Amino acid sequence: MRLALTAPPRFIINTETDKAYNVLRYLTRGAVDMETSSLDSVKLYSKELASYTKNYCFVLDVMVEIFLWRGRLKITKTRSIWFPLHSMALLFAVVLAFERPQFILPMFLYAIAWVMLSLNFHASRHPYPWKRVKASEKTNMVVLLGRSIHPPIVIEPGQGVAGGQTLHKLDKLKAERISKLMQELVAFGLKVSEIYSKTSESSVKMATERRDWSLLAERLYYVHTALKTLCGCIRMFRSLVNWKGYYAHHLTMHCILIATIWITFSVNKVMTWVLRLLIWTLLGPHMKLLDMYWVHSFYKTRDELLQDIADGVEATEPSVPDFDAWLASEMFIKMAHSGRIVGEDQYKLKDMRERLYGKYSEVIPRFDTSRFPSVPLPESSARAKKRKPNVKEHWYHVPSQRLQGHMILQPIREEIIPDVASQGTNGNDGDDFDDNGIFTE
């Protein structure tokens, strides 16, 4: 549980052969290398951005239902009553923030937590079990008690397929109707603009267009970088709202904690005095002393510049502070020394990895930013594994490529728990291991 709530480490895998490296690169980057700028990568990123239109429309549809107070509360599977919970929460938050401006930040943090918990509530109860996420209340109980109080999950083949398809069709209809509405509104606005515009004839192009102009000519790298950054942010946001990863639970709990502390201990008063000190420190009249004793030595006033122009004084180059003297100070010398050691350690680590494991190196992504998430097929199943008593187990230790040390780097050897290892250790060191083996990396 502690590992699930911590950030993943940085992994680098080295291989010896070019074939193994190509396989590893295919697994991490896909058939098309999206890291390098090319016409294929730009096309794929553009198609990905266009494919998110349905998601944007679905979000707009949810917002419309909240503003129109269309929420309903299910009593049974076939019966529901009008109960707009989210609309009431939105009204209460906005009114409280308007009446008490000091609660704007806590209300904003509470709103983020409210949205995340609402998404988790629906995602953890998805009809299709393979698309469910871990419920937030289950995670909190494990953190508080140190163990899970819920029974193991059993998934039968074909479970929830019909309900999942129904929910998918519903989401599709919601996205299509708001998309159609937006298209009609845009078309209506253009027609109105055409009717009442008085410069439509004068806006016609009169110049001949050049045929040799291209949008992507010598700009493909910048277009690729912009699309890559935008798609990466959208993928991370998609994973966040879908509760795919540890950071969704962290964000929700931190928002609730900070907002509660802000309201309980009147942090707004402390922030008010801190801002007052910053304002008077940075904008007060004593800044004139800073100008007189330091800035004025290299940054002349406007009158002095006019006087130099009148006297015919020509400055070869603008005067600047003596940054070289700063770099020669003891503080920067120590910083340069520490940075040089860190850089040398990285070069040493890279060379040692190549010497031990191969010259081909690939960085494994720390977060799952794939465009298409992997979901098991409907015929898949899941059951809790029941261990058979008195089964002879084979324990193996597979070392990883992690290195430790300073002068001479060596692979990290993880130790197996003695009492567990003693139950299954034997003299066999072959490759015929079974499902009961334990692997540590």
C-alpha cells in the first residue's frame, strides 16, 4: 500500500543486441516513434486531438445537466427520484465564496475533491468489472487499518458486458447531442453575421495566393513539440479523472486536508499578513536605497542617459552587474563542485550500465501515458488464488539492473525474507519454475 502511494522510480534498461533493443523500443514507444518529429507522428497527434472531441462534448453535457438541476437519485434499479445533489453543492459553494471571499481557496479545493470523489464513485461501480477502479473509501480504509476489510473480487467470464455496452451507448448519445447543438449554434451565429455584416463584399480576397507556401515547411519540429505536449497533458488529465494511478487519490486527499486546515485554523489571516509583508518589502519606498547603493552603479536613470546623449558620450555596450565576481564567490564554487560530482556520477553510471548489460539504453516511462488503455476482453475472468497446503515451492531471485556504490558500482542484491526463503529453498537452480515462485526486482 505504501508503494502504491509513492511516485514510481526512474527505470533505464540496457540491452546487448540491436534486436533486443528494437523489441524494447517497440514496447515503450510503439510502432511509430512519437518522440522524434516526423509527418507520421504529427498526423497521429492531430488525429488524437480530434478524437477527444467526444470527451469535450460529454463534459459539456454534464455541465448542462448540473446547471439545469437535472440530477436524480436511484432508489432501486428501476426507480429514481429528483435529487440534484451536484447542483445544490455548486449553488452552496458559489454563494459561500461570494458572501465570504476568504473561503474562495478552500471552496476551490473542496470542489476539486468533490469532482474527483464523484468520478471515483461512478468509475468504481462501472457495470463492466474490468473498467472499474479501486474505490476511494477502500483505499482510505487500508491506509487507516493497515489491511483490507473487503473480500476478494471474483469476475466471471462475460460479466457486465450488457451493462457496459448500455452505458457506452448512453455516453455516446450525450456527446453526439451536445456536439450537434454546438454545430447548430455556430452555424446560426455565422448566418446572423452574414445577414448583418456590411463589409462582406470588401472582405473578399483580391490578392493571388502563392502556391509554394507551406505551413509545415521548416516548422515540423515546433508543430510536433506543441502537439506532443498538448496530447501528453490531455493523457495525464484523462488518467487523473479516470483514477488510473496513485496521484488521483493523493490530489483528492490533499485538497480536502488543505481546505480543512485553511478553514479550521484561519490560515487566511496568516496569508494576509504574509502578503502584506511581501508587498511592503518589495514595493516600499526603501527600494530607493537599493537603487542608490547598488542598481544605480550599472543602471542609469533616464536623465543621465539624456545627458550622455547631449554630451555626445557613446557607450560601447550597456553596463551590467559583475556576474563573473558572483560566480567566483565561495557559494557558487561549492555549487559547481557539487554539480560536477553529480554529472561525473551519471557518466560513470551510464558507462557501467553499458559495460555490464549492453550498449543500448532505453528509458522506461514513469507514468502510463498510452493513448489506448489496455482493458481485458469480456471472456476474461478473475478469482482469488487459494494456496494448496504442503506444496513444495521454488524460490528464485532475479537481480535487476540497479547499481549501487561510488567508486566501483555493483548490482543491488535484494535479500529474501529468511523465514519465507527457508520454506521453499532447495538445491535446484534450473529454469523449470512454477507459478508459486517469487521474483524480486
